[in-house]
Amino acid sequence: MGLESWLERIRERAKSALDRPARYGVDIDISEYLKPISGEPRLDTERASEVGVDFSARAYYTQVDQAYFRYLSKIPGIEVKRIEDFVEENPDEAKEYVWRLIDPAMDKYTAIAALRGLGGYFVRVKENTRVEDPVMTCLFMSVGGLQAPHNVAVVERGAEVTIYTGCTIAPESLGLHVGVTEYYVEEGATLRYVMVHSWNRVSHVRPRTAVWVKPGGKYVSYYVNIGRVKTLQTYPVVHLERDSHAYVASILLGLEDSILDVGGAAYLLGENTTAELVSRALGRDSSRITTRARIIGKSGRGHIDCRGLLLSDKSIIETIPELLAESPDTILTHEASIGKIAEDEINYLVSRGFTREEAVGVIIRGFISLDIRGLPERVKKHIETIEKITAERAM
């Protein structure tokens, strides 16, 4: 099948889902975000830096709205391109990676991404390439409207890399962000994915992510929302072949009247697979947070750890863990808890010389800090900074 015929088939399939709501989360009218937008795209580097974007990176992809794209790789063994360039230059290979893990007709958001989306990155990490410096990606919205990038990463056999993505928006821009992401982790490879979001009170966010991990591969994901948002809904899915491992963590801060519905699923498809799905939710003001986690196992081990901390009498946190074992060779467990900060914890820290506000900050920081093993030092420093910002904004 030729390139244009393949693309047309994707578009036709997407058209069938333009009115299909997502399985979870608040349904919105997407037509409002398809109208022409006036204004020149402008990258606010200071705001992007707040979500950890480092513009001195040796490999990077930067996108502003659907109009400005810049990308480069100075790291041997790492290729970075705009997705359209990859598809045009490698049409046969593109069919193996683009719209393979995610159906363009899954819901109205994937549909509009297939029909109206522009940009997104293609990252290839070549066989046995191991780097500590992260591939830095920035998706920034300046004038609002729709931003729907399609991101693909291929981590070849024995390679190891971190992809760091910072997504944010200008303070008062009315925007819908739909990021479609498909990641492929080949035999014995490791992909660490850090994504930090900071939106505004009038933005809607609908990331769509799927990952396939081949035998012996590892996938580690760390997602943080640190800002206000009108609604946010995402449900990444990870497929694990034998001897592979996934660790998927979400740190969620609900502010004002934000509605967050964040989950994830892991499919244990072979022997000796392991998956851990972890969430930490901080509910402030009148926010509502729903965390979902599902592990489906044919073999291997899986664990879900969901915890919520209510910081307001008006905030609501709901957690929904699901376990499905499809054979006796599967061991699946979960633990979940929701509560408030105990007064005796605060009083203990106050007795040690902290002010009450400092004590609350220490407790929140401890609540959201996760021991993610194997992270390069540079990435650890990024995460420590984000944890500090999250704790400060939760106060």
C-alpha cells in the first residue's frame, strides 16, 4: 500500500470517531478548538523552564502550537526528527510504528489528532546506544486552539535512554492539547520517560499513550501535573513481553476546580514479567481527582499502589484499582489509601523546631517522593526540583 493510501485509510477511520467520547473523564465539545486562531506563536522559555525544560540539551525537540518546530541531535546514536519528516522519508518503516499501538478511532481526541494534528517527534535510539543525558522535548501552547502532536520513539536492542517532556501553556490561552505517543522498547533496551505538565485554568488535556516492551526490556514512566487545568484525562497502556518490566508513576496535584482523571493499564503477556503502577494524589481547593490502575496478567507479577492526600474539605479523591489474573501463574496485589495529614505528624515536626507551614511542606514532600531506581543523576535532579515545586504549590 502506498503512503497516501495508508494515510487516507487512517483519516477515514478517524472520521468514524469524531463524536465518540473517551471511556473515562469529562466529555468536551472539541469544535470550539478547531476555529482559526490569530496571533504569532511565541515560545516562553521562562514558563517552559518551570516544567524542567533545558534548552541547552544536546538532543531536543521543541514545538510551539502547531506552527513552530525545532529539533536537533548532537548525541551519536540518537536520531530526532519531526514526525512528518520521518513518515515522508521512511514510509514503509513508518507503517510499522505510526498508529500501530493506538487506534485513530479510539475516541474523538485520537480522531482529531489524526485529522488535524501537526508535529510531534520521532526519536530513534540505535542499538546498544546508552546515554545519561536526556532527550529533551518541549510542547508549548502560546495562542491556544488545538495542539495535537504525534510522538513516536523506538529504543533499539540493548539501548538505554531518558526522554524528558515538558508541556505547558501561556497563562490565559484557551487550548486543547491531545498528545498521541507510541513507544517501542526492543529486546534488552531501557526507556525512562519523564513528563511534566503545567497548564492553566481554561485548558483541556487529553494525552494518549501506548508502549510495547519486548523481552528483557524495561520501561520506567514518571508523570507529574503541577498546575491548574480545567480537565485532564489520560490512561496510558503498557504491553509487556516475557522477562520485561514496567514502573509507571503519576504525581497529581489538583488545584482550584480542576478535574483530573488519570490512570494506566499494564498487560503481562509472558513469563517473568513485572509491573508496578503507582499514584500519589494531592487534592486542594475544590478539585476532583480520580486515579485508575489496572493490571491484566497471563503470567508474572503486578502491584498497584494508590494513595491520596486531601488538603481541603472541598476536594474529592477517588481511587479505582483493578486486578485481572488469567492464569494461576500470575500474582497480583494492590494497596490503596486516602486520608488527610495527621495532626500528630505535624505536632512532632513542630516540636523539632519547624513552623506548622514548614511541617506540612515536609510531610507533603515525603508523600510524593518516590524511590525510582536506576535514574541518571541529571534526571534525578530534575525530578527533585519538580517534587519541590509540587510541594510548594500544594501548600
